[in-house]
Amino acid sequence: MTWYKRIPNKVSIWFGIYLLGIIIGTLMRLMFLLYYRHLVGDSPFVELLHSFWLGFRFDTSVVSIIILPLFLISLLPFINFKRKLDRAVFILPLAVVFILSLFISVAELRFFEHFGSRMNYWAIEYLESPGMFFYSIEADTSFWFLLPIWIVTAVLFMYVIRWIFIRFSSYHSPRRIFRNGLIYLIVTALLAFGIRGRLGMKGIDWGIAFFSDSQFLNQLSLNPVFSLSHSIYEELKDGKTLFGYHIHRFSFYDNDEAYKTVAGMLELNPDPNPGNYSLDYVTEPEYTLGFHPNIVLVIMESWAAGQIGILGSNLGLTPCFDSLSRHGILFTDFYANGIRTNRGIPAVTCSFPSLPGRSIMKRYAADYPFRSLAQVLDDFDYTSIFTYGGDIEFDNMRGFLKSVGYSKFYGEKAFDNTERLSKWGIFDHVVFKKLVKDIDRYPRPFNLTIMTISNHEPYLIPDDRFKLYADTVPDYDRLNTFYYSDWAIGQLVDGFRGNPVFDSTIFVFTADHCPHQSSRYPLDPDKFHIPLLIYAPGILGDSAITIDRTASQVDIIPTLAGLILSKAKIHSWGRDQFHLGKDDPGFAVIVDEEKTGMIVGNKFYFHWVNALKQLFNLNDTPYLEKNLADSLPEIAADMDKKLNSYIQLANLLSRGEPKFQKRIK
């Protein structure tokens, strides 16, 4: 008898399933590579091979996790794969798990384009709104190209797995099973080792994927099921108690030390009482306006600085915004803190940074270590109104904002439904027209916050007036929609200009985030660069002022409060940009899941938690290619401590451990 015929049939079956899983994983990785082949650049071929070797290790870990429990169950004496029912009991769960894994791998091709990352916890947040999730899929034409790939692969998988079970099925007596016990023990050990993926105390982690200067090759190494499950596990365990210890995945320093670091970043005097991590202070402006102006805060959907004329674009998309900027205060180095609307709204309206994992907007039991703009203004008898031209319950938007002080809401039902742009909601100009019409109904002073919607996929415009670019131009639909949304801004301001309230109103224009993350770089500051314009010619003057200091969304509340309010009670994660030292370069913290970064002037520090730390000069060429961490160790260490302390403290306080006490009640 030849040696391979001595291998127990049950081992042959599960080895065949393992090989099938590895082959599929490799083919999916190859498809991923071909889909994004333009990102490989001039990377050495040997590094490409190494990426596939690391991918094999991640694939082995995932496949081994799937196989091990089924393999052990199949060793029971009464399991006989010659029986059709017994085969079905094992084929069914394998089919479900592997076909789902295939779907994740195919869907990840589009996910990576949007987020610049392999599959992670962001996907779960999308699934929580199934209506919008399936609408987004339906509107994505490339999905209908990828769907047949998944279906064909799934059918082939089912056929092959059934063939494996039938081909190698035979009856083994209990005595034979006992006689092969050593072989089964070895196979069990190999599967356990495959799950761990390495020798040593700690099993495989995504940190080993970072072997190359090419961030694309590093991400190519990962397995989407591994990265998604790992991300979910980290989110679920964060803040939990185990054996009396509180687990926080973003715990880098002693909490007291992290708090002192953050207080220093925000130029606050730290509370001397241990465990009292308050960021409260009271504004002391050098002058006051003598009255409380109305505030209109417009959060523009997906407005990237790179498409705005006055910030350097030659696309001609923003004549209205450019004109307003010549009569207002424009911040040229301003950043979104996160990459989704449910991060942008808390950052702008609550001065709370984006954090990895579930948005604080959707964490119903979260603590709120901040005072929202509505809460700050409520002390001065402002009425806070929030407007969104879509489903205002989406992402728990209304529930969150109501809990932080907004009292009046306009949702899609308040507008003319015949002017609907898509399932996302109502065209911006229709929303603005209604708000202008209702000006005299707003109690004075008012804080009107508007979240726009039009500059979003599927990128639709009301009519051909806004067809600035022809269909033959790449991204013509996105460019035309941006152009339309700029026109709508002009309509809003012109509408207010026709009312006496205009001279007592401050307009603030910013964005929730940029449209897409970079596929080439895991965290690209250019893809967080957004506008901030404060426009109030009747109050602040009619001359163009530019501020080049680095700042971000969390700076809006303290900056506004310092500008117009005396003795305002602030609890913020930002700073008043008008009252900083002349030589202060400013800073911005940006986050995309486990990828975190800090920008200080032209320096960018990047930390992929548990994986990678790098320092770049944003003016270097080639862009984001020269890691300066070793040549500038003091700068790297300082930015590392500030970035990680900032994320650690925000995560800690939002999850309620330890409970913090506010000095201001």
C-alpha cells in the first residue's frame, strides 16, 4: 500500500477542504492585486511574493479556525461520510461560512476604494442601516460586475466541496479510528498551530503584515475576514471588565499622564486631583460684540479642500464659496477628524474627536465628555435648530443631537418631497429655500446647524444648468454635483442677505469629511483636508483674512465661543484659534479606525495601532514615502505621545472608565 493510501479518509477530506480554502484565498488576493494593480508602483517582485506568503499565513489562520471544530466533531465514531445526511450536516455550515467569506472578499474591492483599508468595523455600521446599505449597493454600477464573480465562485466552491466529501468518504470502525489516534492528534496540533500562525506566546496579528515601504503591499497581505473579525473583537472588548481589570485597546500610558499631556496640548491647567480628567474652562475674550449674534453653521457633505478654487483648485467648481471667502475668515490648513458623517457631526457640533470603532453618535450608553455647541449657547438663551434634508433618524442623528441640547429639527418630511434627489433625501437648494422662508419664525438668538446632502453618491443634479463638465470627463457627475452644491450655498446666503437678520448673523461653512480615502496610502492628510470659512461682513468686517495654522473640526466650538461669548463654559477637545501664540503651528488629529495620525504644520505622524509608526514631512517628494522617524526621533516621540494620549483619554472618558467629574455644573 502506498503511503498516501494510509492517510485516514477523514484527514484527506479536511486536508482537501483546507487546500480549497487556501486556493480561494490566494485567488481572491490575486483579484485584489489585479483590481488595484496601479497601486503596486515600482515595488520589487520579491516583496510582492512576500506579501502573498504573509497572506498565506493569514488565510491559514482563518481556514484553520473554520475547520478545527468540524474536524474534531467528525472524529466521533458514529459520523459516517458515506451517509448523505452526515455529509450534509458538515457541508452546509462549510458552505455558509465560506460563501460568506467569499462575499466579504468581493465586497472588499469596493470597500477598499472608499476607505483605503481592508474590511473592518466600518462595514458593521453600514449594515445597521440596511435600507441605505442596499441602496448604495444598487447605485454602485461596479457591484453588478462583481456580483457574478461571487456567484460563480460560490457555485464552483459548492461543487468542489461536495466532490471532496464523496471522493474520500469511507466507513471507519471505532477500532480504526482509535488506531489512527496519533495522526488525528498531529492534525489537531497542526490546525491549532495554523490558527496561531506563528511560534511564541502571542498568535498572529496584523502587525506582521507591515514589512514593506509600500503600504499597498502591506495591506495586500491581510485577509479580509481576519481584519474584519479582529476589528469587531477589538471593539466589543473595549471598555469591558475582565478579572477586575478594565480593558481599553487604546491604553498606552498611565491615565493621569495621558490627561496631563492632553491638558498641555489644549493649553489648560490640569486638575490636580487624581482621576478627575476635566477639560473645562471659561472663555475670557479680549472684547465682546455687545450682543449675541445668530449662528448659521453649514456642514457640507463631502467637501474636500482640493476641489475648492480659493484653496488651490483650478476646476472652477466653487465661484460662490470663493467669493464669500474674499469677505470672510478662511482657514487654509483645516482638517476633518474622521471619514464619515457620524464622526463629522460630533466633531463639529460637540468638539469631540473621531475614535476607532463605533461612533459616539451610535453608542447609546456612552458618556459625553464635552459640551456641545447647543449646550454652550443655551447658557446665553440661544435656540438650537438642526436641519438635515434626509432621514434625520439615520445613524441616530436626531437622538444624539437632542441629547446634547438641540431642541428643534427639520427632517426630510419638512420639505417638498417632489424635489427629492434620491433615497438620500432632498436637494440642498430646496432645503435652503425653506429655511430662508422660515427665518422670521426662529427665536432670537438662534443657532441653525445644517447638514447638507446633495454632494453624495449617486451624484445627481436638479437640471442641466449645473452640467459644467460633459459626460466624457472622468468623474463628471461628482464634479457637477460639487458645482451645484456651491451654487446652493450662494442661494442660502443671498436669501439671508435679503432679510435684516443678515447683519446680525455669523455664517460658518465647513465639511463633515472628504469624499473618499486614499487607496495608495492608509492615512493621507490630503484626504482629510476640508474648508472652514467664517463669514459675517456686518459683524467681523468685510476683508479677506486667511489663517494658515493647522486646525480641525474640534476647534470650531472654542473658536466661535472665544469670538462672540463672554464667560462661556467650554468642555472641548479643541482650542480657540484666534487666541493662540503667533508661533503656535496648531495641530489636528485624524482617525480612520485603527489608523491614527497627527498633523502639526508640515509634519505628519502616522500610527497604525499595533502595527506601524512613521513620521513624514508633508512637503517632501515623493509624498508620504520618506519615513523620518529615525532621523527625527525627538519629534517622532513627542508627536507619538501627544497623539496616543489624545486618543486614549477621549476613548477612556467616552466609555465611562473612570467616571470623571466636571468642575462646571
